[in-house]
Amino acid sequence: MKDLSGKTAFVTGAASGIGLGIATALSQAGVKVMLCDIEEEALAQAVATLKLTNADVDGVRADVSLKAELQIAADATVARYDKIHILVNNAGVGGAGYYGHWSDAGWNWALGVNLMSVIWGIEIFGPLIEAHGEGGQIVSTASIAGLISGGVAPSYNVSKYGVVALSEGLRSTLAPRAIGVSVLCPGFVRTQITNSLRNAPQGFVSTLGPLPTEGPIAELIKEFQGRVSKGIDPLYVGELVREGIEDDWPYIFTDTEFEPLIDDRFAAIKKGFDHIRERQPRR
């Protein structure tokens, strides 16, 4: 999609952080953007700010972890802009519940927002992109944690690995239909991910119990919060995504900080094959 001007994009989690960075970069390229977010006040502010730049943007409130609300948002986008060319599945939460303190609610929340909303987004918007025959692009936000696991929230890692797998698998499926598929795997970006609980379902926080204030987990949380606060500018990430859409990048990274860890992961996988290389499988 070399020429983005006049195309239409739907971006989730667009009221702040990476989503707003992507919406801004796309609108600057002449894309009509429907911003979608669960936070009504922040969404209204983001739309108003972008309109000051003469951008053709609008907003729709939705909890993307609920399929019915995502469908309503899609209907609103079609009603407003008719055609949809670009889907950006960006909404995400940090997950909750470290080892030994998991809960069904924590897993359901993280998987619902981070993974199921991506699945449903593609299910709902894919046919809409196909319908006009002009081609398009699907970008889904995973994380560098979708390629190297670690940290204190396993549900986050699992959900992001799922987004990577889904994106990789659909790329060859949708290419003949003139739809490119990219997965965004950011490192540390200045977002509100450490404050994800602000949008958690009612009564959810009470099921988590207090976060540790000392010990290894507490230190990891503190380090993560510090790295995020000093992270990459979300608008820069948006500009990378815009370029990734124009050139159909399979993977969109924000920096090379974690490249050695990814190399280590694949080296470990390769070593697993080395263990059985000279053996003949029993049939």
C-alpha cells in the first residue's frame, strides 16, 4: 500500500500510547482514521486534538474484549467511512497474576483484550477489507515478549505469542487476497501499560490481592515501570508502523535492544534438534 492517502484505518487502543501514535502517523499521511478505545474521555480528547491538524478522524468507544462491541464499532466505521483498508489491532493490557498467584479472571482479562480481540478484529474486519477489492493491511500489536518469554505476567507473554503466531499464519493466507499482515513487536515504549488496571473489569482488581512490595517480583515490577517511563516515543513507533504498512513488513520492531535474546532463543531451539540429530525416529 504505497499510497495511503484517502485510505481508511480502524485503530484500537487509539486514545493514548502506541495506538495514538499510529493514528497520528496515519492521519498525517492522509489516512482517514476511526479511533477506538474503552476510555471515552481520553478518546474524545485524542480525536479533538487530531482534528486540530485538519485530520479526517472520528472516534468510537468499545471494549474490544467483547465481540459484540467490536462489531458495533465496525458498523460505525462503515457507516462513517464506507470502506476500510487498514485494521490495527493495538489495544492491550499488561496482564495480571505472577506464578503462584494466577486467577481465572486474570487469564481471561489478558487473553480477552490481547488475543481474542485480535482474532475477532480479523474475523470482523477481514471480510470488509476484502469486499472492496482495493487491498489492505492488518497490523496487530504483539510485543518483543511475543518472541522471548519472561517477566512477571505469564498471561501477557502467552497472549502476545498468540498474536505473533496468528499473524505469521495468516500472512500467506491473506496475501493472495491483496491483504498484507504485519505484527508489531515493540520493546519499551512510553505508554500507560503499567497502569492497565485502570480499565480492568469492575471488581477484577479485588481478585488479585496486593502486589508484592519487596523481593524479586517487586524488583522486576519496579524495573519494568522505570524502563517504560523512559521508553521510545509512541509517535516514532507510529511512523514505523506507517512505513511497515507501506512496504508490507512482516515484522515491525521498534529497536534492536532485544535482538541478542531472540538470537539466543533460536539457538536454544536449534540445540534441541542437535540432541536428536543422529537418531532414527521409531515408526
